[in-house]
Amino acid sequence: MVNHFIPQTFYEALEYRASHPCYIMAGGTDLMVQKFVSSSLLPAFDKDVIYLANLNELNYVKKDENGKVHIGASTKYVDILASEDTPKLMKDIIIEIAGPNIRNMATLVGNIGNASPAGDSLVGLYLLDAEVVLASLKGNRIVPINELIIGVRKLSLRDDEIIKEVIIPTHNELTTYWKKVGSRKAESISKCTFAGAYEIENGVLKDIRLAFGSVSVTVVRNRALEEKLIGLKLNELNPDKVVELYKDAIAPISDQRSKKEYRYKVEMNIVKDFVLKMKGE
Ligand SMILES: Cc1cc2nc3c(=O)[nH]c(=O)nc-3n(C[C@H](O)[C@H](O)[C@H](O)COP(=O)(O)OP(=O)(O)OC[C@H]3O[C@@H](n4cnc5c(N)ncnc54)[C@H](O)[C@@H]3O)c2cc1C
């Protein structure tokens, strides 16, 4: 028989996780869809479920002394949007996730746990070099987001671990850019997404970051390519050159939402727009 467990403390959740094979549920907006069978049948859970959505201990957005923002695993999008500590890029992304109904239930950590190539928040988290705290009875370990997500719906999470929080560096020095392409304004799964960021000092590119979503098994970000652009003067930066640099970086596929050719062309047009905005053109 499949049970659900509602822990009163995070420690209780870790104890249960260590002793029972189980699913972890936060808002359930992915998990319930994945386990849905039919409107007249119970969802098809084949293991117990730990329900974390109401765990107050993990419901927070707080900035530490190093300016990093910690977002707990039970914190819903609506509260992340309301916090003055949430980085602007993450707010720009979250306000376009689903609609108000889902944002009142769903969590940022659930978007990470789902590890979908179309997970919108992941693009911002990769761009800002976010890290994730994985907790177990043995202690915590902190891993960069790109090491936690290892494939489509695949995480390097041990069977006894639960994601406790995500840590996002604020990067106030960066100007950020976000674009989501979907078939409508709200409640839309992305056809493709792009997040960019840059810092300019005395007309020279001090930092630049580009991250692409929904065009590979997970977010595409390549620091080696970014470093080829760092140090260039703004007037040396040509949108076509950046497109040329990134031409082999993404490999979209065709699916029910879009053709690969469409995704590729749209992403490259967005890159051009990002560069032109950076140059103030
Ligand atoms: C109508 C609709 C519209 C949507 N629109 C968007 C959209 O625009 N963009 C987008 O990116 N997504 C969208 N989604 C998907 C979903 O809402 C998001 O991925 C959301 O962030 C999931 O959060 P959740 O708390 O509901 O996760 P859940 O469904 O509870 O969990 C999702 C996954 O994460 C795992 N998980 C949850 N918490 C933890 C934890 N603490 N530790 C380890 N694993 C954990 C679960 O086991 C599960 O595998 C949409 C969904 C619906 C139903």
C-alpha cells in the first residue's frame, strides 16, 4: 500500500526519506500531472509520497552576508516574486511561469527537481551560477545547478537526499535580459527560452553570459565561448559574430511544440536582439 507522509520538521522528512523509497512532493504541479491516470482514478503512485509543501521550515527567501539569496524548498513562486531579495532576472522569469493559480502552488525547487529541458527557471539559475543544497541525515552537500541536473528528468540526487534550498548569487553588477517564446502569453510551455547578462566598464565587456533553454537535454551555457567575448570593446561586438560563435552550441530537436529549425532560428534572432540591446541600438 502507498502512504503519504506529512513531516512536521525537515529532520522528520530526512528520516522518512532515509528509511522508505518515496517520491518527494512540493506543489505537486508536475508530479500530479505525471502520475495522472484518468479523472475517475487515483494518481498512479507506486511508492510513498513525502509532502513538503506546507513545511514552514523550508519556506523562506533570505539574503546572506555575502549577498547570496537562499530560497527554501517549500517556497512558492508567489512568495519568491513578493520578496525584495529575489534577483530581478528570477522575477522576470517566474512572472511568466504558468499563471497565478500554479504560481500559488508550485515551487522553484520543484522546477529544479523536475529537471525538464523546458523548465524556465533553470535558464536563470544556470546564468547566475546558482547552487543547490542537498540534505540527508549524513549532512549537507552543495552542488552547482549544472552538476545536479544530469539529463532529462535526471538528477545526481541520492536516494536518501532531499533538496533543501537553492542559493543564487545576486550579481548586482550584471544587467540581465530574458525572453520566453511560447504559443501564448500565460500557461504556456516554452518553445525556447534565452537569458543573457552583461557588465560593461569603460566601453569594454567585463562579463557576458548567455544561456539557452528548451534546445538541448538541459540548459546550454558555455563559459569558454563567453570568455571569447569578454574584453572586447562594445564597438567591436557584432551580433552576427556572436551568432557565428554560438552556431554549433545548441542542438534543438523537433517535438509537438516546435520544429528544430524554428527553435534554432528564433534563438539566434534573440541572441542578435540581446547584443543590440547591450550596445544600446
Ligand atoms: C498548467 C501548468 C503550467 C505550467 N507552466 C510552466 C511554465 O510556464 N514553466 C515551467 O517551467 N513549468 C511550468 N509548469 C510545470 C510546474 O508548474 C513547474 O515545474 C513547478 O516549478 C513545479 O513545482 P512543484 O512544487 O509543483 O513541483 P512538484 O510537482 O511537487 O515536484 C516536481 C519534481 O521535483 C521533485 N521535487 C520537489 N521538491 C523536491 C525536493 N525538495 N527535493 C528533491 N526533489 C524534489 C519531485 O519529486 C518531482 O520530481 C506548469 C505546470 C502546469 C500544470
